[in-house]
Amino acid sequence: MSQHQKNLDLLSDIVKKAQGLGADAADAVMVEGTSLSLSQRLGKPENLERSEGQDLGLRVLIGQRQAIVSSSDLKTDALNELVERAIAMARVVPEDTFCGLADPDQLATEFPDVDGYDPYEPDEQTLISWATKAEDAARSVDGVTNSEGAEAGWGRHDVAIVGSNGLSHAYTSSGCSISASVLAGEGTAMERDYDYSTAVYASDLTDPETIGRTAGEKAVARLNPRKVATQKVPIIYSRRVSAGLLGHLSGAINGSSISRGTSFLKDKMGEQIFASNITIVDDPHRKRGLRSKPIDGEGLANKKRNFVEDGVLQSWILDLRTARQLGLESTGHAARGTGSAPSPSTTNFYMEAGELSPEDLMADIKEGFYVTELIGMGVNGVTGDYSRGAAGFWIENGKISYPVSELTIAGNLKDMFLNLTPASDLEFRYGTNAPTVRLEGLTVAGQSA
């Protein structure tokens, strides 16, 4: 019998026990994880860790009352106590009109292969080799004076979920990563930068030498930053930071924010919120995607979906609970852990590429700001007001000219979205991805003029 089947059988027994003790409905999820991580600095390993763990969560419903209990102890007595405790809690918690499992006819009947598991498991020496190559390459860059270290890691997760509604599914995912962070310059004039790569398959990682060299070159390029006066100029967000704008979007169209009325986009369904050439997609079935999964956390089918199409907002991000609150259908975006109820969340969320290269995007900018780092979280999700510290490079006559720091970007996300132009350089490096983008009409606050 496979490990997946053993886990499914265990969860099925727990769900049946909960029903036997009075639950009207129940579901259980189990996550088994194994990880290996290595960190080193100046060529010497600092930390080598291997961890293995398992966690199980049970949700029971009695009428419209819901309780969730989790445990990492899977012994029979502990699991019996888990069920009893969940039932006792569900009898006394307040009613929740919108909670509940999926109806059986809502459950997915197909489970696409997302190619989310790499059977290759790197050993300790491999991780040491990755980290060493990355750090050595970074330190070899002329101008790099110190190192914050390099890291390499690998992990695997086995997920199983069973519900009294007929849901029963298990799948495995994996991932690995390499990173390096170094300093350039001396004394109070030091600058830091980094680079990293994360992938489902080890063979898809950027090679360690490239990661290290890029980290070193980025740190050196930031040396001797200048200050600039407060002004309104075009702003270019590099790919490293542009995905953050999609993070603000996903928060604003998340069903939880919409149902609470706490989103600056709550009244914008069907309206133009981006320029007409912009499409923003969520694709849970992207092959080897970092957040790909065959079904959502409630057992519903998920699919590739355009949340923004030709600049127009098409849908909220919904699970069953928020869909019921809003009188809509779930979009198949439930995510869940073992200790909490499902909630809406994106998977592989990205903005489609535009037509212009980053160089063409900035070619007509007489003066502007190329952003490579954002600092702080000064974003108001209710109003869309946006104010964040930033560093990067000043643009003069269409070219990156010199490093700048200690600036603040201020505006409102409604205006920023409408005045955004994407470049053609989309890459899938993170869970949320966007190409380089250009923004108009923002204030860059620096020194007083």
C-alpha cells in the first residue's frame, strides 16, 4: 500500500469517528514534510538542518457551528482525543452561517498532472557545493568586500485530504533553492544585495555561479548612491519588485476583503482598473509552477483564469465561504493549513508580458527612477494609498545613470494600476510574477528642492 493511501485511510477513519460522535460533516487534512537546508558564510558551513514532520488537522461541523483542531501526534489515543476535543468545541462556538463543506456534486472529478514533484533529492554535499559555488562567485566580483553568506535548500511535502462529502485526494510537491547575499564597499559606505533561485525541479534552478555573480554585481552597482530632490517622474519597477503590485491587487480582490468591505476595489467589478492591454492570470495547473496544485483546498476543480482581462476586473478570488457571503460561486481558490479554515488565495499569479523591452520602456524618459528595492509596508488596502521607501538607480536620457537611495514613492494604487505599462521580460521565478513595469504620475520624495 502506498504512503498516500495509508494517509487517506487514516484521515477517513478520523472523519468517520467524528461523524460517529455527532458531527454532521467533517474533513481532515494531513501534511508530511521533509526538508534539508544549508547555510554558510565566508566558505564555512554555519548551519545544516534536516527536519521531518507531520501535522494533521480536523474540521468538524455541527449544524452551522465549526471547529478546527490540529495535532502532530498521530498515535491512536492522541487522535481519539483530537476528535473528541473538536466535537466538544463545535458544540459551543458561535454559529457561522457561511461555513460548510462542498456539496458532493461540486467536487473535482479530474486531477491534472501539474508536474509538481521532482523525485531527485539532493544530499548534504550537493547543497554544500551549491552554496560554495554561489558564495565564491559572489566574492570574486571586484568590489565585493564581505559576505552575508549563501544558502541552499530542498523540501518535499505530501498532502492528503478527506471529507465526509466524498472528497479523497493526495499529492506530493517539492522544491529547492539557492541564494547568496554579499556586501560591497567599506565602513559606512557599504551596500548589500542578493540573488536567489527557487524551482520545483533542481534542474530548473539558475546555476549557483550565476546567482553569486549577479548578487556581487548588484551590490557593487549600488555603491556611492546619491540623493535626488522631491519631484514627479516616470518610475520603472524592476521584476524583483513589480510582483509586489500584484500582491496588492490579489489582496484587494480577495473574497475576504470584499465580503468585509475593506478593499479599495470593492465597487470595481466589471470596470477598467488597468490599461486596456493588460491581462492578469492565475494558473494553478502551470507545469512545474511553484504554487501549482491539482485541486483547491476544498476539493473543488481549479483552472487557469483571467482575473483582469484587457484591463477590466473579471472576478474576485473566492473560496466556498466567501462565495456564499457574496452570493457567488467559488473560483476554486481555497487554500488551507492544518490549523485553520480554508481561505481564498492565488496560486501562480502573473501579469502577461507587454510588447516593449525594458530598454524601450525607459528610452524616452529624460529623468526617472528605476526601482530595485522597496522598504516598508505603507499600503492602505481600504483606500489604496501607497507610500514605500525605495532604492535603485536614477534614469537620465533613457539610460540607467547612477545609484540612488533613501527615497519614498507615494501615490494611490487605483491611479498606479491605470497608468502602468508592462515590458516584455516576464519570467516565472516566484509564486507571483510580473515583468518590468513603468508607472506614471507618482511622486518621488527625496531631498527638499
